[in-house]
Amino acid sequence: MRLIKSGAASKVGDESTATGGSTTADGSTTIPDGAQSEYSDQQLGEEIEANAAKIMDSIERTGEKWASSSPAERMIAASACPKALYAELQEQLSKHDEFHNEDYAEFYALKTSSKSKSSTEKKPVISKPTKSESTTPSIWEWGTGNPKKPSSLCVPAACVLMGILYGARMARYDLIRPVQALATYLHDWDSDCDLRLNRLISYIQSSIHFRQVAWVGDSIEQLGPHLYADADFAGCPRTLRSTSGYHLAIEGPWTSLPQTGASARQTALSNSTPEAEFAACHLAHKKAYLPSLDLYDKLLPAGYHKVVHEDNQAMIQIAHTGINKTMRWLSRNHGLAIRYLYEHLGNEETKDNTELVYTRSEWMAADIYTKAFNSKDNWLKACELVNVMDPANLRDVIRRRAAIFQSLRYDQKWHPINKRPQAGNTATHRKWVQGQESWLAKSQQARSA
């Protein structure tokens, strides 16, 4: 209810008056200024109380409708707000625990009492609860061995996860990997997934103040795209398939501008970490890096610096040489990835000026898209590498990222894996030396200018 004391009209009551007032769509009455004096304080109080009663009735009806809604409908309605979604999940989980305890208290009591009897007595056969049409369906599906508990929540998991994914892809790259991991279980959702979803919503609730921040503090000549690609070998506990992750950003000494990030479970089974790294780098280069070059060629000056970061030395060596002597069992899928990376990043005759460099795992920005972290400090460092942080720590994060960028540039020149080509071919070595001398000369000219 709104009571406007100044202006052309005031809104009170819920019925039209004899002074020429009109009833609006929301049930209130518009009274001309000239008729306000005809209303006494008592009449105004009655009108205000009537409107307050209507508001209370509306609140009660909304509460009754919410209580009568199914858990799935409540979850869909609450998915628009992290706090409401967190509260609804907690309520449904608590109801599940109460139902479980009441439904199976008798079964566990009989099972415990049977163990306390002497071994000479004939023990009664205790059958596990089964589904019945006349009773509430059990949340357990009893079977042989150690059965898997099905989902205890009537949760439209796909709706909730896709709602979170929309925000994650826009401004919370730290949520991409958990959402992707849960999305792979939508066809086989169980109670373990309920707990994982609850943990994800709890993390969102506790980190609602986190922001993804980008900063630019360099001239355009010092900027260039940096692609980070990484893989988690056999990261999926159910299928033992690896997880690919990549992070693309525009970076400079005092610049960090995230472009995109992704996490995806690999479609083929890898037998070693280099195989998983090949698939991850192939996906990142094909899906994110190559399409972005069309835009960067228009925006950035000619000859801008382009770097692909990897943290697996065996993968870098094979990509530089195109020779695979130890993993001859690779199928067409991984063999295609090796040939693709060699043509684009290793072969001096077909590659562009993109550099494939070794990067230490502690500076690998794609780590957060591939694996879980059991340490809070390591998790916060991984979040900083993708520019997700508490805004209060922005200045300190910018300083730390500038120091990391300088260390990356130093390793790019002097680390043993990056200092010389991983090939015995003299022609390849000669071309690499010429390219390094040209790049160093351009760098010195840029610094002197």
C-alpha cells in the first residue's frame, strides 16, 4: 500500500468514493486533492487497516501455495536466487533425513536386537523394506551387495545446474568445473550427487561476494593472447576418463583480461598423462585459440606475441618433433591430436609465430578447470589465476600476478625445456635459433623505444 502525501493524488482504501475517486487495478482508490479534506483520520485509519489485511491475506495465500507446491517446483522457483536455493536444499535434505530415520528405525532395531541374542538361538530372517503400492515408495532400492542410494531429493538438477552455469560462464570461472562434473551424472543421479550439489550451493552462498575482475595497465604493443591448457588424468571416478580444461586471456606485464574458459570430460580413454594433455591442448587450440585469432589480428598490432602454455614436458617434446616412439598404441583420436599440434605448434614450415612453452604447474591457470583442491590456500591461488577474487584484495592480486608474469617470461627464455628445441634435426634447430635471435632483437628494440 502506498500513501502519497504530496502530488496530484493520494492512494488509500480499496473502494471508490463519492467524491469522484476511481479504483485502480491494484484495488486502491485514487482521491483528488480537493476531496482529501472530507476524509477524517478515523476513515483513513480504517482504509489503511483494510489494505494491511489484504496484504497479509496475500502473504498467507502465497505461503500456502508454496507449501502445497512439489519439491521440484520449489527448487525451480528458488534457483533464481543463491540464498533461496541454499535454504531450500537444506530444508529438503533435513526432511529426507527425518523420513529415512522414521521409515527404517524398526528395521535397524530388529537387526541390532538379533545380533545381541545368543548364537544357539535360531535367528529370525529380517527382510529389507520393499516398495509397496499402498505405502510411500522407499528412497532406497535394495539389491545385492552394496546398493547405490538413489537421489533423495525431487530436484530438477538440470535446471539448477544450467542456471548456475549461465553465471559461471559470464563471471565466475571457478564454478565451471563443479557444474561440468555434476552435469555428467544427470543420467545417473543419486544421493551422492545430492550432497555434491548441496556443497556447491553452499560454496556459492559463502562466496557470493567474489567477483571476476580484469585490469589493463600496458600499451597495446605489450599485449598478446595466452592460452593455458591442462588435463586431469583419469579424473572421473566412474568412467576413469580424463578432464580437459583451458583458459584464454589477453595478458601483459600489468594486464590480465580473461576471454573464455571451459571444462569438459574427454570422450576417449587416455592411458597416460601425455595422452590426456594432447587431447586437452587439441581441444583448446581448436575451440578457443584459432577462432579468436581473427579478432586479435584486427585489434592488436602486427607481430603481436602469442603463447600456448603447457605443463607436461613429454607432451611438449612430442608436439615439437612430431615423433612418438614410446606410445605406439595411440588410436586415431590421439594420433590426430598429435599430428594437429605438430602442424600448428611444432613444424617450422607450417606453424605460425605461436610459441608452445613449458609452464610450471603452480602458474597453470587451467588447473581450476580440471581438478578438485583439498587446500583452501591452493584454491584461492587458483581462483586468482583466473581473476576471481574478493574485490578487497584487488591491489595485492595485481601485484602478485605481475610478479608471476615476469617469472613466466623468464622461464619462457631460460627454462631448459624452452631454451632449445626438443629435436635432433639440424634444420629445425637452425630455424629455431634464427627465430629466437629475431624475437630477441625485436624485444630489445621495443624496450629501448
